[in-house]
Amino acid sequence: MIVDARHNGPPGSGNGGWTSGLIAASITEGVPEVTLQKPPPLESPMTVVKTAEGLRVIDSSDVIIATARSREDDIPPVPAVPYAEAEAASASYLGFSRHPFPSCFVCGPQRSDGLRIFPGHLADGRTAATFTPSESIDAVTVWAALDCPGGWTVITGEHPWVLGRMAAIVDELPEPHTECVIVGQQVSVSGRKALVRTSLYGPAGKIMGRAEATWIALPV
């Protein structure tokens, strides 16, 4: 397994959602849950090893990069908002002016070749963003799209947060070039950890994907 350089999150490491989606493809039952132990390397082979608990992903030096397992519980969806409301929220995206990783493949404003998902805040504290899938839309891309909108429910610009754990359900792949909406919701915060949920909706308000994730604040 290789995370190519294009799909970065923080500089020099793989985007958490994209990497988790790649790993999750090896979980064939239940809801895949991936825990990132180290920053995923770019352009460097990693090996997926089966364990009694699920999977372990190691780099070329046998360092554990991630673990994965199947969980049985469902992921509640975050309520949808109209496309126009998500579009308005995106216009006020904090990441346009205070982004810890502006070259992130998913939410980085510097990435004209990225997913261009810019989650702005709604009045109730949730985030919302628009998303237009390309012809290459697949389950891994959905995992990536569901990643950052959750993080931006807790990111304030004071210090960076990164993905620590992510579970996702891809209900259906959206059609290419359709107007989709992604919403994020903060569930709880305890110290440097935040539990968040995200959901992807298609043009008719149909649920396409759901995720639950733990984000971790990095020390400044």
C-alpha cells in the first residue's frame, strides 16, 4: 500500500481520511475503523498485516503506522442542510485565512487539484461545505471527503488538530459532477481529543456516507 504524494494532509504525510480509506478497503465485514499511530508516509510502501484484532499497517522499518478493526455499531447521520446554505457557510471558511495545513488535499485552499472542500460554520456550531465529485469518485475519496469537515468543528486556528481515528460507512457513491453537501458536528471534547461526526448527502438529500472520528490537538 502506498499513499502517493498528491494525497497529503500535513506537509510530508498522508491525508488521514484518504489513508484510512485505503486501509479500510481490507476490512470486509462490519464498519471499518482505522486508528492512525504515526503520520502516514508518502510515496513509501506500507504492508497490511492481518492480526487477531483486525489489521496492522507497518512501514519498511516495521514501525506500526496504523491499526484497523471492524466494529458493529452504526454511525448516526448529521442532519443535512440545503446546498445554498452549505455554499454560504463555505464562503466563511476559517481555513482561507488561518489554515494550519493549507496544502491539504481535502480542505487546503492552496490545492487547485484537491477536493476543494471548505467547511464553514453554521449558526448551530456545525460545519457545512459543498462538494462536487469528479469522474474518479470512489470509496477512498468518500472517506477523504468525510474527514476534514469534522475536524473543522473544533479547529479555531490557535493550534493544529489531526485525525487520530476514523470509522466510516459508504452508503452509496455520488454521481460525478453532482452538487453534494457535507456536514460536520462536534459530539464531545475531552482535553486534547474531540469526537466528531460527518455525513455526505447527494443532490436530492440522499445520504451517501457517514463517519465518526477522533481528532487530536497537537501541542503548540
